Amino acid sequence: MYKPFGLPNDWDYLIILDACRYDFFVKYWDLSPVEPRISLDSCTLGVLERFPRIPSSVVFTGHPFVLTYGNCFERRVDVGFDWSLGTTPPDYVVGKFLALRWLFRRYRRKVLWFLQPHHPYIGETKLMIPVMDRRYEGGMPPQEEIERRMWEAKRKGVLERAYEDNLKLVLKYVKTLVKMLKGKIIITSDHAEGLAKPLRKGDEPVMSHPCGRGELEVRLIPYTVIITK
């Protein structure tokens, strides 16, 4: 029914919005047609294991998994991480890319991997569920703790609003950025996000995005192409 995620050979820029659901993205994206695609996995590590190797590529990100395990990219550039926010805000990605893109001009394909709309939610509706937190051994909160906080926010009626505002925040930067680029730009996600809001009849509600899940809630991602001159 849905096409699986895949990349063509002829692209210049790849923008990845971490944990972005198709159904939320299409509500706020108006610059190009959007297709639903099935992600390679339901978590970033699973996606990176299956992601095609991209020759002559450089990725700009603060995502700790991508920086550590993103061997599919020829070069990885760490744009920084804000420990007070528990994430890499979108201006870190855009700012470092704009400052250094000419330094890395020899790379044919440039990838910008944003952490939003993945928690923590730093948009208008704030919800502190950090990606990394120094209070935990290894820096990463346990999956059980993340899901517990998300269920609590769901019961309070703020989870979806916080997720949506986080998406709107990053899209402001993406829409500004694409106007500055020339070439073929692909915008997509690594996986979707479980908000206990199933997209397919019969699927169990999923919270967060555990690895190896098949529910559409954590697998249906947006895919759109923009060509600028």
C-alpha cells in the first residue's frame, strides 16, 4: 500500500526530521507535494543499520547516534548539543551548516539531520523529556522512563500539542533554509513517533518509538522533493 523508504541517485540535499510522523507533517507543509513512505525501522539505530551508504556525503547533526554510528555517511560534522535543553536545537544545525558548507563543498551530497520533532519538546508547548541527560549512566534515559513521562503528558492532554509545536519550530528553520539552497532537496524522516495514536485499524497504540516495531504509528514518514534554482 505504501512505498518503502528509498533514495534516488540524483539529489543534492537530504533533510531528516527525527521522529516525524506523516500525518502531522502534511498539516504544516505547503511548499511541495508529500508522499507517505514506510521507514526502514521504528528507531534511529535500526534505521542506521539499514540505511544505504551514501558516497561523497557529509552530515551535519548533533544526534549522538548519527555521530557515533552513522557510517553510511562519508563525513560527520558535530554541530553541538545543548545539555540545558537536552537536545540539539534547530538553529545549531542550520548555523553550523551555513558557516561550514563551503569548507565541505567537495562532498556531493549534504545531509542535515535535525533532532526535532523528537522529544524534548522545545517549541511553544514545552515538555522536558531529554534525548540525553547526564543524570543517567551513559547519558541516555531508559526507554521505560521516556515512555512513562510521555504517558503522563498524554493523560494531561499536552503530549500531541507539544509534539506539534516542536514540529512547527523546526519547520520554520527548514522553510527558511530551502530558500537558500540550489538543487534537489529531499525532506523526510528516519522513523515516525508513537503518541498512542494508531494510524491503522488493529494496531496497538505505541508510545515513543521502540526498535523493531511494525505499527504505522512509528513507521509512516513523510517524503517530499523540492527542486530549487
